Amino acid sequence: MPNDAETQRLLDKVFPVFKNELKAEPITVEELEQLHQRLKTNELLSEVYESFFAKIENILQHVVVPQFWSRFRPKLPQEPSRDSFIQYQHAVKELYDRFAFFRRQLKRLETVCPAKDVPFVHRKLPNEVVVFCNHFHTTLHAQLPDDFNELVYRFYFVAFRVFIYSHSDGEEYMDVAESNRCIACDMIAGDCQCQAIADAFTSTNRYLSMMGILEEIAGYTLNLLIQERIDAKVDETKENYATSHVESLEQWLNTVVMEWLTRIYNKGSLQIHPHHTALQRHIAQMQSKLLFYMYDKYANTIVDQFFQIIINFPMSQSAVDDLKLCLSKINLKRCFVTTVRDMLRERLLHPGVDTPDILTGYVAALKTLAHFDSSTVLLRSITRPIKEYLRNRTETVRCVVTSFTGDGTSDLAEELAKGETEPVSKTSSSDKLDDPDWKNWQPDPVNMAPAALKFIASNKRADIISMVVDIYGSKEIFVNEYRNLLAERLLSQAECSVEREMKHLELLKSRFGESLLHSCDVMLKDITESKRINAHILSPDSGTAEELSGQVSALIVSSQFWPTFRKETMELPTSIKEMFEKYTKAYESYKVNRTLQWTPLNGKVTIELEHNGKVQEMQVTPAQAAIAIHFSEQPQWELDCLSQKMNMPPIVLRKRIVFWQSQGLIRETKENLFVLIDKSTESDVSADAMQAQPNDVCEEEEAESAMESASDQREEELQVFWSYIEAMLTNLDSLPLDRIHQMLKMFASQVDFTQDELKHILQRKVREHKLVYAGGVYQLPKS
């Protein structure tokens, strides 16, 4: 350092940092030139040059930076947000003043110690300003406190609140209660500080930008704050499925949020100079990242509510379209498939949910996902567990068929009424040069199966009916169940609507083909023909009307086309039997060479019951009517005697007597002894019980079907193979399951069946001791 007093005086005046002072006095050019000459003469340029940077580094490390970070203290419990705003503003302003002081010192250094006069070994490269700024930034980072983001967050939170309120309609804060305080700055309305906050916010960001530390100090906090605002904005869309929100969210982000960020990084201005390409790229990158975050947040919000969206479809179609758009911009399909599949499994696939409810959810999921993904790839992957679960529920087939033939309120009935998709041209839409939607053309996905690509190329919509039928992979199962259900309806309804059933049948023909439903056509024709025959037999011209007097109306069915009736019988009372014989003779005289075979347990009987002076008309089953006739002839019966009289197993008879017990007409006085109640004390109870259901159709407690179920019929079909199996095992001694199945498919292929069905048959034969299963093979027992 200089020895003479004048040089030292000039050095201290030009560079007060040597005295640890951070304020500089005005200096003239002549004084700078004079100091330069003195240092050059004394060969002190290099020493002063190096000492200057050493002093600056020391002051930055021990004075400037510690004082700056000391301003970032935690917020006090009752401290207003505006105090934190001012605290941060003053801290940045103080740091900028000292930064500007050091930059002015560097400017003086360029004159006093020019780079050309400093040896290359001691020179700061690439230049003194860059070296200073690097050290300034590294010193700030080295002393970074853990909780500094808290103060930064409070500053930008207040600023963003004021900006939203000042530059938009302020909807985000309209839930604040009305008062005499400004909802943006929280000051008394007459002393609003919004403009002062906006000005201070602009100047603070300008200072940070000029120091080159805006991104380092505020970048993380800005990103966190905006993500929180995006989260809050997206949360406002929850449970509002009927409206699309993507466009409004994009507009909010591209205007409100990006305008605020542009003002921060562009020193308060919205217009970025064309030459500032780096800033333009930075703003564009931030916009892209925030849009991605918004799409991701909105997509996850929709996915979290997707079960409700499925149930409310098509009202929730807008939400599905929004999700489809979001997933085209982010890679979330794998997560979407897994989440929705687990959601459906949790909500539907457990014993507490009835099969009709599961089926309703399954159909709703098919409709929703078919709209979401026209290729049905995601649809099939998501709904596979439901399909497998429904296949294992015994009542699924009946629920599906009941939905098909409902009153039109079920989803499946609506889908059936729509009819099949109209055929389209074989030419793919992507090959049409005149396609009006060519701007939205998309290439085929590279990772999609050929079958899915073929489905897309066919330009078809997903067929919900086919997917439901595909639960079992066979149309025959559903057709057989429909035939059973139709037979039950035709037999149970006194006046069935043939026109309505024909309408359902025609719709089903369009889906399943006429050949499979030919039997149903014959069944409906039997109904019409039976009405015509009844009208003829009971007409005065027939000659039998007086004998029958309208007491019998028969449903005459073609047995080979109707489902198999239950193999139960009953001995009719003599009076009823005589009536049936008269009707049969009348039919034989009308239809030569034909006769009738009655099924006495099927149909309905309208009886007039007189008991203790009370007359009641009721509609009951033939078995219930026969029981009433027998008790009218004999007031007391033992169960076994009545069972022999009616040719009915005692267990079945007891269940049918329960109906009359519930009506208060029959009582079991002791075990297996039933008597007709005729006491005056009990007759009132009986009359009240009868009056409770006047002219109602009375059914047994457990409704029984007149037809064999589809599973029973299937069981009978598979029993045909038992003789083949016995012959195989007799000749080959023992065979495994797969080998038996292969041989049956080869030699008895008239009925299609699965290996699981065959296993069920064989295991039942094992339980009946007709087979032995050991070591994975089946064999006949040794006699």
C-alpha cells in the first residue's frame, strides 16, 4: 500500500471499502487520473487491484450478506402480512444499494487500475464484473438460511393477491365477508395500499433481476405459490361434472398467472422486447411447465372422482372429454388404468353389492370408457376384473336378460333399443382425401394391438350389448335364459302383452340372430293360438260352452319349443280333473288327431272362498287351490295322508300349506296334523287376514319357476356325456381331466362345453362314489 499521505488520501476517497465503509464520496475524473499516475509510478497497481477484491470479498462475507439474511426472521404470531411484505422489500432494497455501491467501485477500479496495466497473472478473468457477480452469488448461497423461503412466500402471496384483485374480476376472493377493509391489502378502505404494494413489488423484482438473483431467491417460492393457486383453482371444479373446465383453466393460467410472472421477470412490463430472446424462452418454459402441472392436477382430480363420473354418465361427458384432452398432453394412461380398475374393484366387487347393481356399474363403465377410448383397449383392460367377477355369479345371466327385456328404464334396454351400429364404408377415414375432419387426423398408435387398430379402422363405436354378452363368451346362454324368462312371464301373467313381448323379441333378433330365437317366436304364436282356441271352445257354437261355462282357459304350448318344465306332478281333485277331461274332449273334437297333456302345477286359479260367513275372491296357484278344495271336503288332514292324496312329497306340500297358514285359515295343532280354523274366536282373525289382501294375486313365500333354469338344462345336457366317460375309463382304465376333455370334444362334439364344466361333472360323480380321483387321474371304482 502507498507510503505517502496524498496517495493514501486519494485511495481512501476513491475506494472507501479499504476503510470498511459502504458509502462513497463524489469524485472527479482528474482525481481518478491522479491516483492512477501515483500508483503506477510507485508500481502499486497490482497490489491495489488484488487488495480491492480481497476487501470486497471480506465485506460481502462478513457484513453485507449476513445483514441481508438477518432480515429473514420468522413471522410473529399476530404480525400482519403487510409487515412481512415491507420487511422483505427493505431487505432487497438495502442489498441492492450495496450491490450498486460495489458496481460503482468496480467502475472506478477500471479507471484507476486498467486491465492492460495489471499483469495477466493477477488479472480477473473474463472480467472484473463477472468475477464480482459470481462471488456475490456464491456468498449469498453459502449463507442461505433454512427458513428464508417463508418470508419470500409471504411477500409474493400478498403481491399475487393484490394483482388478482386489481387485474381480474376477483372471483378467487369473493368469499371474504363484506367489511370496510380492502380484501386485497387488508387495510381500511380509505387507506388502501394496493397501489403502493404493486409499485413496491415491481421495484423489488427489478432490483433482484438487476442483481441476477431473482430466480435464485424467488424461483422456488414462485413455483410453489402458483402451484398452490392452480390446486385451489382445480379444486373448485370438483363434483361439477356437467361442465368442461379445461378452457377456463387454460385461459386463467395464460392470462392472470403468466401476466403476473411476466411482470416479475420483465421488470414490471408486460411487453417483452423482441431482442430479449432468453427472457422469452424462460417465460415460455415456465408456461409449459405450469400448463403441464395444471393438466396433471386436473387429470388426477377427475380420476379420483371417476367412479361418480361413471355413474352419472352421460351427464358427466364433459369431464370425460376433459380427461381425454389432459391425458393426450401428459403420460398418465397407465396410472389411469390402474386407479380406475382398483376403484371399480373396491366399490363393486364384493359380496355386499347386489348383482343388478354390479351390472349397472359395469354397463355404465362400458359406456363411459367407450366414449373415452374408441379403440376399447383401455376399456377391456379396466373392466376385465368386473367381467370375471360377474361370470362367477350364478344370477348374472338372469339379471342381464331381465335388463334386456325391462320397461326401457335400464341402460341395457336403452342400448338394445338403439339397434346395432350402422355399417360403414370399408375405406378407412384416414384414406379419404375429402374427409372434412382431416385437420384432426391422428396416426395409429405404435404400441396398439392389430385387433384394436382394425377396430379403429372400421370406424365403429363400441357395442355395449356385445361386451355384456361377452361376459360368458356365448350368445346361447343368454338366449336360453331369455327363453326361460319369457316362458315364466307368459305362464305367470293372466293377460300378457304379446305386442310388447314381440317388440323385445324383434330387438333381440337384431343382436342374436333369428335362428337362435326361433323357439321364442313359436312361444308367442302359441299364446295367440291359445286365445283363439279358448274363444272357440267357450263360444256357444262349440256345443261345450254350457259344460265348461268359462271355468277353464288353457294355454296350449308346443312342448318341443318351450323350455323344459319342472318334473313335478300333482293329483288333481276329482272335480277339477273332470273339468280338464271335458276341455280335452272339446279340444280333440276341434283339433282332430291331437290331444292335450296337462301340467297341473302351472297356471293360476281364481277361487271364491267362503269361510265363517265371509266371502273372499283370491287368485292362487293350482297347488294352493287343490289344498283348499281338500280342506273344504275334510277339515282335518295328516300331512302324510294329504301327501298321498295329492301325490306330492310331504316336504313340498308343507311349504305350500304355509300360504294358507299365513292367511289364518289352517293351523297345525300338533306335529304334521293340520286343521281348518272354524272357531268364532279365531274367525275374526281369519277374516281380518283375508281382508288385508283383497283381490290380490297371492304367491308362495318363495316364488318358484315353472321352468327348469338354464343351469339345470345345461346340467342335463352334460349328463349325456356320462356314458361316453364310462366307456373311456372302462377301456383305458384311468385318464386325466384334459385327456377326457379332448376325447369328448373329438367323439361327442354335438354340445359345446368347457373343461371347468366337465370337472364339475366328474367331481360330482366322485362324491356319488361313481368315480375315483387319485394322482390327478380319474378311474372307475373297483367292484
